[in-house]
Amino acid sequence: MIKIISFGRLKEILGSDFEFEAQNSDELLTQLNEKFPILKDLKLRIAVNQTIISENTELKNNDVVALMPPYSGG
Amino acid sequence: MMLNLKRYDRQIKLQGFGIEAQEKLASAKVLVIGAGGLGCPVLQYLTAAGIGNIGIVDDDRVSFSNLHRQILYTTNDIGKLKTEAAFERLGSMNPEIQINVISERISIKNAINILSKYDLILDCSDNFPTRYLLDDACRILKKPLIFGAIYQYEGQVAVFNVEDNKGFSTHYRDLFPQPPKPGEVLDCNDAGVLGVLPGIIGTLQATEAIKLITGIRETLVNKLMTINVLDYQTAIFEIPAENLADKNIPFLITEFENMNYEVHCGIKQIGIKNIPPAEFNSISKLPETIIIDVREIDEYPKLEIPYLSIPLSQLRENSTQIKHKNVIVVCQSGKRSIAGAQVLQEILGSDYNISHLEGGIKQLNKENNE
């Protein structure tokens, strides 16, 4: 199982932290996009175990995936 | 000027700090962009800490809704330029440093000239066009940039354009290469903000500035720190370098000076007319005209003239309700309205005149009260 934590507006869309099953980050995103179609329209970055990833990344049991949107407020 | 050792005694005393670190602060030139929620604590702590030369860039005036978080200002300052109110207050806090105010909005025209005079830039702005503008300008000028941003109860802090011990540095564009669409991410005007949050995030930015200048400890170089003040969940993420070379972004000063960050961030759209607040009343009275408020139902203040309320999230399915030829879309600050205008332009097509209220109801009420 992978733990998903999300930030900002993504927390409002996805709800609080939850567990999920996926082999890699692309699969995770595809599944989340199906469940929450609004995600497709949003800019977000994914971090796996506190490192932001740029490419599809393999996910292992107990990995923590963070989903982050940009903030503009000041 | 000779250092006032009494004033800074308690930090000079610190193990690992000393007179040497204090002298580094005294000879530093730091530029703060934005004297709002983040800028206030940044300016207060940098002034108190004895940064020798501080620049403040802001063209805004103090308003009532600023006061719960912008704690440099008092009720008596309402209507004053933030730069002038800040200059007065900071000057009395510490008359031994130099403060320069620039009461302009940072832009492609003035950024290179202003930023060039400082060693370190703090992004305390409140909008994406300015954040991308600063990131590009700092990357081109090779200036360290301390970034801070907030959303409701959460904040982000990072240090860009500083090399880590492997000689590697990142930028805001490595984190978010392209801006989000208008209305996608709400700011404090639209989404609200807990007053203490910018205090915390701004104080962290000031901490990073002091650490970076004095070298007392490593900073958040190539890292993004996030904090949630509701549950105190805090995390530090590693930022990877993206290949920026193939992105459509400026690399030279001449390219930077030809950018349009409002268009880049989708704030200005081709085919959608921007209505300035001063013209809103007369244009809204033209025949065949309807005003659509795309804010959520529970958002205030309400308009005082007839309008139709369709929240942005429901606009697509409810657009058939619109029968008038001239459609003016409005929201709180003019970002969701442009997103709404785009949706309507796509669905209703060119038979309709679609426009939006620039700066939103916030700006409209501000101008009406002046």
C-alpha cells in the first residue's frame, strides 16, 4: 500500500491522507484522474518519499506520495 | 557606520554568529518584492536584524482587509502607500540602516534595473505573473531568490538560484515549469487566509535570508519546505532540475523585456475584453447585457445591481441560461472571471460579446470608495 498526502486545493478534492494501490507513479495518476476528473485540469507536482519526481517512478510498499499544487498568495 | 553592538548584542552573542556575521548583515543589500502579508514580517525582522540596505517594491495602498495579517500597518495608515507607511515604521524600528522604497509595480520594464542593485531578492508577491517574472529575472541576473507563498492554512518556502555543494541550483520553474490557468489556484483575496500564516512563512523567509547572508547554516537550497498550520504537518522536498532549455521561457535580458507575464499566466486572453472597474457601471447598463457572477454562492460582497449567479464549477452545464448578447463575467479578484469568460467563449461562440471585470468586485468596490 502507498500513502497519499496532498496539499492546498488538492486536499479539498482528494480528501485527507489515504492509502492506495499502484505499481508506479503514472499508474497512480491515471487512476486518480479517473476517480477525480478535475485533477486533469490542474498543475501539480508529485513527490515520492520527499523527492519531487520528473519521470515515471516505481512505487514500493509503504512509499509516501505527495501531490502538490502551486500557491500564489502572499 | 559603526555597528551598534548593544542593539545586536543578543544575536552577536550566539555561538557561530559573532561580530563577523553581524558585519555581513550590515553590508548586505536585500530587495523585498511586495510589502503585504509576507513582506511585513520579512521587513520587520530584516530591519531589526540589521540588514544594512533594504529595498521595498510595492505600488499598493493599505486597506482595511490587509490589517489582520499585515502587521506593519495601523488603522491610521489606511489609504497610504504601503511603501511609505513601511518606510516610516521601519525607520523608527531601526534608524541605523538604509531603506529605499520603490512605489511601483515590478514589471519587465523596471525589474532588471531594480534587481541589479541588490544581492538577494525575496519574493513576497501575491500573484503568479510576478512570481514567474521574478524567477526569470533572478535566473537571468543570477540573483539568489527566497520564495514564499501561502494558501489558506498552508505555506511553501524555498531558496532558488543558489548553488548547493555540488554546484547545482534550481529555480521556481523547476518546481512548476508553467503557470497554472487563471482561477485554478485561488489567492488570499478569493480563498481567505489565516492572519498568522504569512507571519510564519515570512519569518521563515527572513530566517533563510539571514542564514544565506551570514552562512551560519545551510539553507533550503534546492528544497521546498511546506507547512500546514492546522496540523503542523511539515515536510522538506528535494527539487530536481528540469531541462528548462527547451521550454518557451526567456534566457536573455532582451527576451525577458519582451515577455508579457499577464498573457503568459493567462490573465489576459485574446478575444475576451477586459472591463476596467471605472467603466463597469456604464457598460453593464447597455441593452442586451447580463452580468454573471462566477463566485460560489456564499461569497461576499454581493453586487448591488442585477446579476445571475453561476459558480465557475457549474458554468459549463448552465451556460444555456444565458440569452443576452453581451455577457460580463465577474468574480472576487478577476481571475476566475477570465476562466469563466473562456468557458463561455468556447460554448457560446462568436455571436456573443464576452468580457470580464478586471480586478474583480474587490477592485470595483475599492475604486467606488475612493
